[in-house]
Amino acid sequence: MLDLRNYLDGSLDAWGMFQDRNGQVVKRFQVKMVGTWSNNVCRLEEDFKYSDGSTQRRVWTVTRLDANHYTGTADDVVGSATGEAFGNALNWRYTLALPVGKKVYNVKFDDWMFLMDDEVMLNRAVMSKWGFRLGEVTLEFRKLRSEK
């Protein structure tokens, strides 16, 4: 059973790739994350390192509304993200302001995250604009065990 409060508490590593609509891998990346909860609010810091050497930082504020519903914000998210969790799955939907060259496009993300065990979560996100599929992002998250 996915307990987002438990899974996003502490350090995580992730590895992922973006594939265009034809399935070609366009970009690979690694992410270092740290989640910190205070009551029902999580601050999730994500530091991306892309295969081309570029970096990016995103800081999410994720709020647990009830046992199955979440909302989230980040600087490059347009409005709010909404999440619904049941069983081992979380569906996370949002619009991201995505810079491409000198322009910024508002792109919809439909993320599905599946908890595989206590450490591993798989994520598949479909990106779309005006209802057209642009590509997919695939990630593997690994929760780091704290040393005690």
C-alpha cells in the first residue's frame, strides 16, 4: 500500500528518460530528492542532472488533503497539481511551464506512479499539448535507507 507521507520522507534517488512521440530517447537524467514533512505538508526538493550536463531544481509543496487526495505546487507548475492515491498507485496531474529554446510551453502531465516495494517506485508520465501526445517520461525512484 502506498503511503506517500512515508515514501516521500527523507532522501530518494531517481533515474529517468524522456522519449518523444516516436519512442526515441531524447534526454536521460538523474534526480536527487529530499522530502520533509510538517503535519500534512511535504517540501520535496528535486535536483536534476541531465545527460547533456545541464541541471535543474524544482521544489514541490505537496499537501495531503485526506487519505487518498493530494495537491501540489512548484514554481514551474501552472496552477496546482492534483493527486489521487489508491492501493499502490498514485495518479498525479498537472501543467508544467516547459522551456524549449527561447519559448515556454504549457504542457500537461498525466503521471502514474506505482510502488513496487518499500524502496522502489516506478513512474510513467504522458506529456500532451492541445490533446496531442508529445512523449513520455519514465522514472525509477529508489528510497534511500537512513543509516542509524
